[in-house]
Amino acid sequence: MASESKNKTREIQIKEKVYTTIPFGSQHVALPEPIKFIFDTENEIVKEIKFDIAYVHRGIEKALTTMFDFRKAPYVVGRVCGICSAAHTIPCAVVMERAIGIDREIPDRAKAIRMIALEINRLQSHFLINGHLAEVCGYENVFMHIWRDREMIMDLADMLFGNRVQYDVVCVGGVNRDIPKDKERVLLDKLNEIEKSVEFMEKIFTKDRTLVSRLKGLGVVSKEMALEYGIVGPMARASGVKTDCRVEDDWGLYKDLGFEMVTMEEGDSLARCLVRVRECYESIRIIREAIKSTEEGEISIKVTANPKYEAVCRNEAPRGELFYYVKGTGGIMPDRVRIRTPTLANIPILPEVMKDVSYNDIPPLLMSFDPCIACTGR
Amino acid sequence: MKELPPEKGIRNFSVIETTLEKIREKIREIYDPKKVHYIGVDAYDDGNKMEIRYWFLKKESNVVLLVKAPFDYGEKVPSISDIVKPAFVQEWEIADLFGINIEGRVENFFLTPESPRAPLRRGDKLGK
Amino acid sequence: MSIFALSRVKSPWILHYDTGGCNGCDIEILAVLTPRYDVERFGMINRGNPKQADVFLVTGPVTKRCRERLINLYLQVPEPKVVVAVGSCACDGGVFRNMYNVENGVDKVIPVDVYVPGCAARPHQIIDGVVKALEILSKKTKENIELPEYIKERFPSLNDRRKVLEEMRKR
Amino acid sequence: MDFLLPASLLVLSPLIGGLLEGTFRKLNARMQNRVGPPIVQPFYDLFKLLQKRPILINNYHVIMAYAHLVAMVIALATFLLGGDFLLVIFFHGMSLALLSMGAYGVRSSYSQVGATRELLHILAVEPVLIMIAANLYLNTGTFLLSEIFNSNFLFKSMPLAFLALVAVLPAKLKKSPFDVSEAHQEIIGGPEIEYSGPFYAPIYLAKWLEEVLSAGLIAMFFLGNPVITLIAISVTFTFVLAVDNSTARLSYWDMVKYTWEISIPLVLVNLVLNYVGVL
């Protein structure tokens, strides 16, 4: 009898285990964006995770059907996310063209310029996240160096498209401005320099001992898990899943230019990081090829009709598969626009991976996921 | 119930129409993580009737699939998050945005108590 | 200028909060810290801690969910402080104006001293905005406390207000 | 004369410490390819902090901040005026403990986590200092610093102990790879997160004094020729900064493991070598 009651008290004690709760966000240095995690930790080991991703919900999907006509839509969705703005404007324009029925008539030069915009966007995003990852590991020096080199890409964007962040170069029916010959030359010159800094980045992330020891084996996502949770983008490719919407959808010229997919098998934070670094090489190559393959010429076609079909477009944003759906009814505004952003697909696996990780490894782990909360909230 | 071919009016994807009762079976039938990639959940409201839509991608043929089922306002919609594990986030999202009563939803996941209720709904408005 | 007045201008510590913008301005604020722009020249460092900040950089159109948090952060920053609204959407809502979950700008919620327009605001614009804010900061002292309209409306009596402030400060 | 120099150093220590901190920040910025703040920047920061409106969390929390500063001042004074070395270590450890006690006094979980990590700092740094003290005793026959200061170029007989000191300096000065208690990107400053305005100033000042104390510890090994002393201090600090700039932050267990596995054996070996008479 006595032992029984003793057992009971022990049971109660175990049940009422008190965890230290560490809130992470919505304002935090490691995260420029508002996302909130609540970690229940024991001895700094995370046991339970709650997340709140809706701080950025603005209602863009509704605004696209009530406030802006379809010609303005690409510029609006560019503001879904400032890091992958070009990646948003392109599928939006493409999906509108498909809903009108003119997507096959888009000139090759326009397609090439769209690809250049997307790849420059991807380059700066990958530089950004790798630099930021180094910073949250407490490695400020690498952060500063990578971001110094990132300014070269920002300058390129500024020169080609007239803005550092929001390019707004893609419109329904083509692109707004061409890349003249002299700018092409500057672009090709700069790409060589950028390639060198990508090499520097690769060296850092493969050779530096403290950084590698910090990231290796952190937050492993196996291939089965990646498939089961349907994760996308560099994260999936780091786990060995062969998926890349650049070859799966046909809005661009990627298939013609011989696109090579970068995959790794490890699935840890370091692999995710290295996939991003190696994709930079591929992006640079694509930009070069895209310039070479097309000549200056027609860059847009006249859009006379309104969207009247249902259409989808999948695009590879820097963070992964970006999915657009539009239902047009022949009016000036579409009936429904659905944006499925890459981070929305990568969020469900976060609690799984973060469990039993030490709290001091949480910021690098989270950053290696490359979450974009502005995308997620819309 | 049979897979509709891509035809005029629908571009770049094919549609599977089903009913609310059979949608779980249908998805269990087509969904296999190795061959089919889950894209997302969506809903649609034309003013009279609502529709729940699940988007998938057949990996080998790169065909986007749309599984959709119509239902009435206020009807309880089954969740598929036990079949397709990552579905819960987007299910809760559209549950909030359309005011759909999806199994296991969390109130105010995307909206805030001060925001308008079910902003994407057209017919049968919910009060604030 | 006495050393005290000078030091107030020379050492602005930054707090940055994104209230639901598109990230563009946030990344530009981060870029401001890096070698090309290097705001540490002016003594600015990103403390990320409201209690030790002087300059509050706010981006984004203030979504409904961020509002309480923004007020909370604003109240945690000790006086003298300045608020800089960075980006078009922080100034008046920008492209997100009149969307259903948006408050149309930072100044609807907390008092704003300097507006930096631009979508996205360029780094040198942001630096310029902060330098403008420092002029305002040099005139402020720890005595002038500004309360957000929101607090004034909801808690008209001074006693209520004090209680709310204390609670908010305790987090 | 014997008294004048240490006393003036003690009075000037805030000034020296501020300039040292400013130089650190400048050097740091140069290593990161930036221009960096002016060297007098820390003084601007301190004076600005004094002018902010005080926000009191609770009395205990604030008292601990001042106690932290006082303990650090006593440690520095004991060191400069030639007191007992063990007393210096005691007060230095105590000042860190007081800081973490203050941090435990508020509800913020970052502060609590930071306090725990601060205690681990004590666990990492203090044993090494005590071992160095033991080694000093073996060489000079006393713990009294006024007599230790009379010795000439201690580095000759205790090179490994000096290496051990350099190895714990990053942890002591809270530089990467062992800035775990501050961990800006994880817990935003840790124990000091809830201090604001004039209450943060004592902690900010104590940091400078800690740097002066560290400089003094380095100087202890290179006494005799003032030029050599200054060179040794600047070389060591530059080395620490270079390490700070070329490593990522490691976890707190790595810190304790590293200091216990590398620094303490180093001093022990030095101790044995001294005892045997090799060095």
C-alpha cells in the first residue's frame, strides 16, 4: 500500500515535469522577420515546439482578386517577399499568360531576361542566407565578407533592372526592359568576380573547422522523411531528392540550356548550405548561357484579352517550389489566386527536426532551413 | 470520378472530381510519397457552394493533379493530415481564411481576433 | 556641445522590428551594417534588445497581429528615443494599403519621427534617415514621454495607463 | 614611487579600459573589412547610457549590477596595489557570480539561460587562474603580487602557463569561440539583457575593467622591460581578436571541455617541469 502511493507520487512528479520556456521571436536578432517559436527546454535541450507563422499575414490573395487588375498582379506579388521578389513576379506573369492563352507566344529574349532576373535573385538570396547562417553561428567575419561580395550582385540588379530589391522587370506578356549590349558586357565581367567569391564561400563552408563542426550532423533530414513531408528546394536536394521546378515546368529555357541539378546525400545543415553554394555556380552558368543564346530583340507581346482559363505555374524560387494557381473568368480581375510558397511546404517538418536539439544550435538550424516568413504569411 | 484530361479552360493540370465522403479514400489511393508530391490545399467559393481542393504532382510525368470536392457552407470537412503528413499547416490556414470547419483546426492560426472573419468567403458571410 | 549632448548623438543603438513587410527593407537594414555601408562608423550597432536601444527602426505596414507587439516594444525602449519608419509600407501602407489585415502604416499605432520612403528603401536612404533622426534625438531628453494614441484611447485615466505600462514593461 | 604608479593606473583604469575597448572595436572592424567606430566610441556609449531614463525591474537586479562593478574594482585594485593573487581570483570570480545572480533575479528566460552560462564561464576560467597562481607560488614562493611584480620576465620559467592564460582569454573576455554567455544571436547578451540605461552602465564599465585586468595578467609574465610588456600585451590581444574573427561560436560544453582538457594540463605540465627543475 505504501509502495503503491509512493509510485503514484513519482508518477505525478514525472508528469508535472517543468520545462524552461524560451520564447524565440517575434523580435529577435537572429531573425529579421517576425516569426515566433516557443521552445520548452530542459537543460537547454528543446523538448517541445510551438510556432506562430502568421505575423505577416496581409491578405494579398484577396487583394489580387479585389483591388488590383491582372496587369498589376506581378508587381503586387513581388511584395509578397523582398528576398525572392523576382521568383514571385515570374510565375505570376506566366500563370496570367496561361490563363489568357498566350504563354506560347512569349519571345525567347523575354524568357531569357526573366531567367537572368530569377538567377540574379537566387544568387543574392543564397549569398544572403549563407552569410546570415555564419552570423548566427557567431562568425561575424564571414558574414561581413559574404555580404560585402553580395553587394556586387545587388549592384548588378541595380544596373540591369533599376532597383536593388524589387526588380519589377517582369510583366504580363514579357518583360519591361531589355538588356543592352554594353550592360551585357559589364554583367559578364562581374560574373567572373562573383564566381571567385562563390569559391571563397565554398572554401569557408568546407574547410573552416569551427563552422563545419557546428553545422555537420545538425538537423538531419533523411530522404524518406523529406519525401514524406514533401519538402522542396535546396532542403530537399540536400537530402538527395531530385526535384527542381526549373526543369519540371517549361516557362523558361532551362531545358535547352542543359540544366544540371545539384544534390547531396547527407541532409544536414552543412549539406543544405553547400547545396546553396554549389547552386550559385549553376546560376552563374545559366546567366552566361542565357545571354549568349539570345539576341536583343522583341521583349514583349501585346496583351489584349483578360484571363479566362484556370492555370497553374510552378517555379523554383531560391527557397524551393513556388506554386501559383489562377482562375480567370474573363474579367479584369481573376476570380481566385492561390500562392503556395516554399516555406509553407518546409514548415511542417521544423518541429520534427528541432526536437532534442540543444538551444544554442537552434538559430543555425533554423537559418539552414532558410525560412521566409513574409512568403509564408502573404 | 475519372481523371479529366487537360482541356480548354483548364491549362497545365488535370482534375479529379470527387465528393466529400470519398475524398479521403481517393487521396489514399493516389498518394504515395515516393511517386506523388504533395503541393498544397486550397479552397474555392463561388458564392453558392464551396470546394476543397488538394494539389498534387505526379513526379514521373510532371503532371499537376487537382483533387476537388464540393460541399455546402458549414459542412464539416475531413482532414487528410494523417494520410498526407504536412497538410495540417495549409489546412488550418484555409480553414481560417474561408471559415471552413476542418477537423483539428486551430482557431486564429492565420488571422487575429481583430481581423475580419473568413475574408476570402463570398456567400453566407460570417459575422465579425 | 557638452560631452553629454554629443554622446547622445554619437551612440545610437538600433532596434529593428519587421511588422509584416516584404523583408526587402529588413535585408537592406542588415546590409547597412556590412562593409559597404558600415554604420558602425556612426556608433550604430544592432543590439536587438529594446531595453538598450535608442533608435527604433520599423518596417512593414503593421499587420493586426504585430500591432500589440510593436506597442510593447515601443514602450520598452527607454527615453530619449526616436522611431524611424523604413519603407513605403511603413510610411502609409504602400502597396498593402487597405488590405484587410493591415493597419496602414506605423504612425497609426506609434508616434513616428522620421519617414524613409522607398520600395525597398536603399541603404543610403536608411542611413540618411537615421542621421536625420539623430538631430531629433539630440533635442529630446529622458523627460518627454510620448504615448501611442492606442494606449491613450483605451486607457484614458492616468492610473489605468500606469498599470498597463507597468504590466507591459514586465513583459 | 612604488605606490604612485599603481595608484595612478587604478584611477586611470576606466580611461585605459575605454580606450582599450575602443581599439578592440576598431581593430575588429578593420579585420572585417570595415572602417569601424572612432576609438573614443565606448565613452560616448557610456555617457549616453547614463542619460537614458532608468527603467527599474527590481531593486535586487540593480544592486547586483553595482555589486558586480564593485567586486571587479576590488579585484583590479588588489591586483594593481600588489595584494594577494588569490584574492584577485576570488573577487574576479565573485563579480561574475554576482552578475549571474542578478540575472537570475528577473523573469526573462534569456537572462536565466545567460546566467547559467555565466556560471559555466567561472567554471572554465577560474580553475585555470588558480592553477596559474599555484605555479606562481612554486616559482616565486609567494602569492603576494607586490613581490611577484619584482620578479623579472616570468615567461621564461612559465611559458606553458602563459599559453594556458591565452587559451582562456577568449572565454574571459567573452570573445568568439567562447562568447557563450553573451551569444548575441542566441540569447541577445544573456545576463545583461534586462539592464537598461544607467543600470547597464556599471556592467559596461566592468567590462572595460576586466580588459584592464586581463592586460595586467598578461603583463605579469613580461615584467622588467616596459617596452616588452607593452608589446606582449598588444600581441596577445591582437591574437585573441584574430581568433575571435576566425572562429564560430562553440557550445558551452565545448568551452568547459576545452579549458579543462587543454589549459589545465598545460599549467600542470608547467608545474611539474618547474618542480623537476627543467624550466
